[in-house]
Amino acid sequence: MKTLQEIQDNYLAIDFFLSMSCNKDCHYCTSYTLEMRNLTVDMDFLKSTLEKFKNYKIRICLLGGEPGLIKNLDDVINEIKKYPNFVCSVLSNSFIRKRYPHILEDKDILYVEHNILDWYEDEVKMLGNFDFVPENDFNNYNVVVKTPNYFAFNHKYPEIMKKLNHKNTMWKEFNGRSKEFTDVLQATEIDRKMCAAFPMVPVIDFEKKHIVHCSKKFANNKELSKTFELTQENVDKMMNFQLFKYEKYCETCTEWVQPKGHFPMRKYAKVITESERLQEELEPIYD
């Protein structure tokens, strides 16, 4: 079993948006619809997509929408697991536990559960009927979005905080996606340029069957991310930090961005120096 740290350090993350359909409507989410559609993954498209990434070490994040709604999710996961250089990750609002509980027992799958909608003065509103993921050695994790309400009210719920205070809880920085939030702080320009070169999670959209530059500017945003045809050439460019550029929406972005990038600095040489020569001298991303 690979540890979370090993996965984060050695695998580039790609979001596979299997379907936009979700059984919940989180107010800070931009990538969902309550309409039930595209709930069976096109396996031919999946196999073709996986082949395009076969020469790279990637963490494939299955989400949407809610991946627990996908009727052939087991087939999707089994196909991904055929590739030794892929790590399969599943992000769910806990619906996975109802339909595919065996996923939590598979140490080779990184399971991440977003089960808190938000924190309020009189309640912590949950997305499912399950308790939080406990501390474990199965690569199962909680993820908690630190919304403004989290900071305002988490002190009222010491028992919940106690349940979450362990190594299997991820604390996600708040971002500016919600209409109800007014945080307009920006990351520095160089940090945003580094993010633009390869965002933490570029997207393969299984509904429209193309590459999406940024998961934060997706279906329910006024300003949408740039998209690219899903070809071998574009995949190779993307994986070598040559496909994506600093776009207009990057200039105005108020999302949380990893300071100094989320990959080794050498991969950003072209972004930082604007030097084609230095970029060509860099060793390949993966030997």
C-alpha cells in the first residue's frame, strides 16, 4: 500500500469527472447538477484515455458529481488498477459507503470523504448519515472544507473536532467558489502562474470528452476554463507542463493556491525564467 505522502510526492493528480450528477447541492461546488445523467461510464472512452496516460505516474481522482451514483464504478476502478503506475482515488459525499462499501476496504484505493456541508450556530450539517472516517491504515480520509462558517462555529462542537483530529483528516483551505462568500484575497502572481502551468487537478470531462484546464472554473461558473481536445499530443504536452498557459481567469483568480507551487521547483523553470533553453535542459518529469 502506498502512503498518502508517497502519492502526493510522486504522482500528478488528474480529475476524472465521470458525471456531473450529484445527489447533493453544496453551495460552494461548481461541478454538479441534480439532474441524473451519464451514470454509466463509456468503457471504450475510459480505456482510450488510460492508454494516453500509460507512460506517466498519475493519481486518477474519480469524482463529479458523486461517483457513488455511477452504475459501473467497479468496472472503472478495475480498469484503472490494471496499470501499475496509476493510483486510484475516489472522492465521495459518503454515498459510496451505501452503494460501494467495499471500496473502503481496499488499501490500494485512496478514499476521501467530504461529509460536512457546513458549520452553523445550531448544527453541523452533514451530507450523509454516516459518522466520520476514523483513524485507520486503509487510506480512508475525511476532508473538511474550512469555510468561513468553520472558523465562526467550530469551537461550538468540541466532540466533532475531537473525532476529526487525527491523521486521516484532510483540512481543505477555503476557496472563492461560493456566491455567498466574499473572500477576495489573491495568491501572488508568480504562484498563480505556477498553478496555471499545471493546476493541482486538471480535468478529464467524461461528459464532453475533453481536457479542462482548471477544475475551479467548471460547469457552474460564469467564466469557464479553457478546454482542449483529448489527444495523445495534448496529454504529453500537459504532463510536461507545456499545454496550459496563464489565462484571463488566472489573473482574477481568488482560489487558494499552493505557495511556490505544488511540485518540485525544477518543473516550473519555464514559468519562472521564461527560458526555453532551461526548459529543454530539464530532465523529464518521470524517468
